[in-house]
Amino acid sequence: MGIFDNLKQYAGKWEEKSRRVFTEEEKSEIIEAVVVESQYGLSGRFTRKNHAVVFIPMANDATLGIGEPIDMSKAQIVTLSKVGENDIFRVSI
């Protein structure tokens, strides 16, 4: 048994599982949505009515830059999946 038998295996790539628009309920919770720079690239910063802040990474096909507002009537939530991993979410616009 070698070192490679004890390490986590990374197989496959992230695939798009689904794509949907924000629901009316989700949109109504947000008072501000803007693109910000994060540790791993661009993210959407969503400020909720209760002033909690949530970050969702931007999808590779996103066309907005840092500081630009996210139009939630046009944005989509992309769900990505990969064998052996939990689904992840991205914002596309």
C-alpha cells in the first residue's frame, strides 16, 4: 500500500446540473446585490433585509465586473455537480 492509496482521489470535472432564475421570494429578501473581489475570484455579495450578507461565487460565463450591481431579474443560479462532491452554486449573468 503506497501513499496514493490513502489520499483523496479527484476524478472528473464539474458539470452543470441545473440553471434557474432567482425566485420572487429570494429576490424580495435582497436589498443589495453587487459583484466583489474574493479570495478565489469574483463573487456576488447579497445583502439581505435582515442585514446578513451572503456570498455566492460568480460563474465563469458572468460578464459583470467588480462593483457592478447584479440584476436579480436577469441573473441565474447555476448548480454544478461532480462525482464524490457536494453540489456547488454559482451566479451567472
